[in-house]
Amino acid sequence: METELNFESAFTRLEVILDRMNSGNIALDESLKLYEEADGLIARCATRLNSAEARIETLIKKRNGELVLNAEEKPLTESFQTT
Amino acid sequence: MAAPLQKLDDLKIRLDQKIQQSILKKKIPPFGQTKASLGFKAPHTAEAFARKTLPSFKKNMDQALSTLMKTKRQKLKEIVQHLKSLDPKNVLKRGYAILFALNEGSVIVTAQDLRDGQQVRALLSDGEANLTVNQPFIHHGN
């Protein structure tokens, strides 16, 4: 379930955590747990953003004819020829 | 009486045939001619329209995507900075430590929670250590 969290859901959860931690009415134990959770959510958000940006870049390059994709939508590569 | 009626029937049949023939002969003019006949002086084909508008559409779409990604990244950056300022571990840099009960993993806040000989884990600004509690006592009046 957690692995399916998209950017928006993760970000919304981060906002909730931030509000909770800002409230000033939070036990140290809970704040540590929330901070750890936030750490994971931040990493997830960053990964989602990076992958979205990479996808956009690939699409633009593909559209401009700078990139040829294989059946798996991955850039075609060629081995270096040793002569 | 029969002759005039027969003539009328023949006339009707011929008239129907003529109408059918004229419908079949009638040609539908090409789209361009229809547009021209309707007064379009410079008719644009769909292709020409697409050629003209597609590049700007692509550009606008790219810009919209770029703005969206920048906004999301900026929002994430702001929330990260905010959260960093609330990091409970910031206090450790000021000479404090956080004690955890070794088995439960819960934070020990009061001396009442400590038992003689208990193993605890201390979290410091740059690392951790296992400690053994020795003769805990409570400050009365606090």
C-alpha cells in the first residue's frame, strides 16, 4: 500500500506531519517517529519528481527525434565497437 | 373516363422517374468549393491549421509541464526546510541526548522510567551508544 503512494498523497501527509510538529503539543517520541516518517516521504516525493522529470525529458527528446525508444519505452543503445 | 385516368397515372410515373434521375445526377461539390461558395476567400485546410498551431501548442504544453514541475519541487523544498527546522535531533547539537529503552524503543523522558542495571540507548548529535543505568534517582520538587 505504502509503495503505491503518489507524489500528492505523500505531500499531503508531509503537510499533516508538519502541522502536527508545528503544534508544539507533541511528545518527543511522536515527533521522532513523525520525523522519520517525513524523511521517507520526502525521499518518495523526490523520487517521484525525478522520475516524472526524466519521463518528460524522454518524451520531449522522442518527439524532437533525438531519441529512439525500444518496445519497453527505453532508449535504444548500441555497444561500443572495438576495432 | 378510363383514358384520362390512365394518362394521369403515366404522367405520375414519368414525373417520379425524372425526380429520381435528377437526384442521382446531382453532384455534391468538394468541401473547398462549398466553403468558397459560402464566401470563404482563403480557406485553411485542417493540415495547414495543425501545422500552424501545433508548434505553439507543444511549446505551451512544455512550458506548463515545466512550471508544474518547478512548483512541485519548490513546494517540496519549502516543506523540507520547514521540517528540518523542527527536527527533534537539533536539540542534540546543544549538548542534550535522547534516551531510548533498549527493548521497547520508546523514548525515556523521566528518571521514574529508569531501573537500576537497565540497558538504554543514548542518541547523541553524531552517533549512538548503549548505556547501563546505575542508581537512578528522582529530583523531588521538580
